[in-house]
Amino acid sequence: MSQLLAGIRVLELATGISGPYLGKLFADHGAEVTKVEPPSGDPARAHGPWGDAASPPADADSRERSPLFLHLNTNKRSVIADIGSPTPSANDIKFVRALVAESDIVVEAFPAGHLDSIGLGYDVMCTLRPGIVLTSITPFGQTGPYADAGYRGSDIVTYAMGGPMWGTGIDEREPVKLSGDVTSYQVGNLAAVPTLAALMMSQRHGRPSHIDVSAFEAQAGTIDRRASYLLYEAWTGTDVGRTRASPNVRRPLASTPPRTDGRWCSPCPRGPRGWCKRSPTQDSEANEATVIRWLNGSPVRRGWSIPNFPTWWRRPCTCGWPAIPKAASAPQHRSTNGASPR
């Protein structure tokens, strides 16, 4: 049986996470996805983890082994064209135009206005391929004050400006971001729905569409945690604040158990510096007992007990970062608890 998007041709003019993840969703459902990379390759090729090393191996095949890149680009084919520079070569422009003419969907993540400046804008694509669907993913959209001013974005900027960071962390410290690239994946995921809707419009009526995806707007408008936040405010009359630190255990990451060597570890596929998050802790044995109580009391983890508590957490961390003395005191910061995200 053929897959849902079999026969659909997608041209991916994007690097990083959000655009390639959107392309991955299409490829995993049977679409023919062609990824255009610069001569230096997608920057995701340089992301680990690389075992105990902080950088990729020096051998020639190292850029083919990035776990992040392999995850984001399964089921795609890759070609090279340098259209990210202000003045691409005529051959590269001609090559990409030929690819556009054969594509049903184009996914791009260049700064707003870049494709227009090199002669590959939406109007040009419509002449090359009537009924084409162009999905543009940028930090702040194609228009607006932030887009017009040329502001750049990143996962942490989107997470903070979108609102969730205000409720993440403990109230004695500054807000913190969730580990990993959760908002970047979320943007790619949210972009899939309007892109497929536009594809259906094109197939039925031959109408082209330009889907303008703002990472900031996607995060600000997502339902993630908003329903519970609104319910909390409706019942209590107060905004949701960050968790106040317990006298028994300080949890810089809300759902990550501490290790017995006085450190915290957070799963995050971005190399050794992303795997381990250090924090001064109280007594290690007391922490382990606290975590065991936490595991046994959790509805999704009920049934865990001390004998089968994961021994992985008891092993010392091996990423090479120096340990933080347990007696170290955290610097004082002004509390921002109570500030409204609206």
C-alpha cells in the first residue's frame, strides 16, 4: 500500500532544525524530498553527541555521522547549491529554479526577503510552477516590526518571548529554558498542517499559497501548557509561577532526577555539554531517597522501587566537566516571580 504523500515532491531550502524537521515529516510519509545544502553542508552535520568528545571526529566521514543530522534528514536526497549568499552564481540559481519547477512544495528558512533579492521569490516560483506551495519559516515572520528590523531568533529566544520560560525554573533564580530544541521541533510540526492544507487547495483548485510561519507566533499561540495555566488562574485568581525550591532538594530541571555524585543530568542530544547540567545539591543519599519517593509517587512511574531504581543515575558523570563543590552557594538574583507573561 502506498504511503500518504507518495508522489508529492518537496524541495527543502532549509538547514538547522525547524525546516528539516518539516521536510522529515513529509519524507517519512512517502514524499520525495530533495534537500539543497550549501557547499559547507547543513550546520546540523556538526552537532553531536560524539561520545566523550566535544567535537566531531577528524576523519572524512565525520559529517555523515551526526545523530542530529541523520535524525532530521532520513528518507531525503541531498544536492549542493550555494543560494544562501547575497550573490549566488547564475548556475546555482538556474539549478534551483529547475528544482522548483518540478516541486509541489518548497520549504525555506532564509531571512525574510532573501529569496526575493536573488530572484527566487514567491512570485517567481508561481511562474515556474503554477499552484506551488511555499512555506517560509523565520523567527518573526515575513513582515512586522521584528522582521523589518532584521532581528534574529533562536530556540531560547522563541521559548522566552513565546511565554513558557516565564514558568520554568525556581523563583529564586532567573527563568530557565528546557533543554534541547523543543520549540524548533514544535515550529516544524506546526508548519506541517497549513502546508498540507495549502497542498490540498492546490490539488483541487490549482491555487498557489505562501505559508508564512513565525517561530515566535507559533510558540506564543501553542496550546502547550496554556490550558492548564488558564485553568489554574481561573480557580486561584493568580498566575502560574515558577516552582519554589524545596528545602530538601533543589531541582533546576523540573523532571530530571539528581545523580549521586552531586550533579544533575538532562537527556539532550547535543553533545557532552548538552547531556549534563551541573548544580550544587544537598547530600547525595538524601537526594537519591527523594528521587525514589518521586518515582514511586508518580502515576506514570508507580511500581518503581529501590531495588530496581536505575543504576545509571548512581554512576559518576563521565563527560569531563569539573564537579561543582557541594558547598558552593548560588549567586543571588532578583526574583521575577509574579510577573505576567501577557
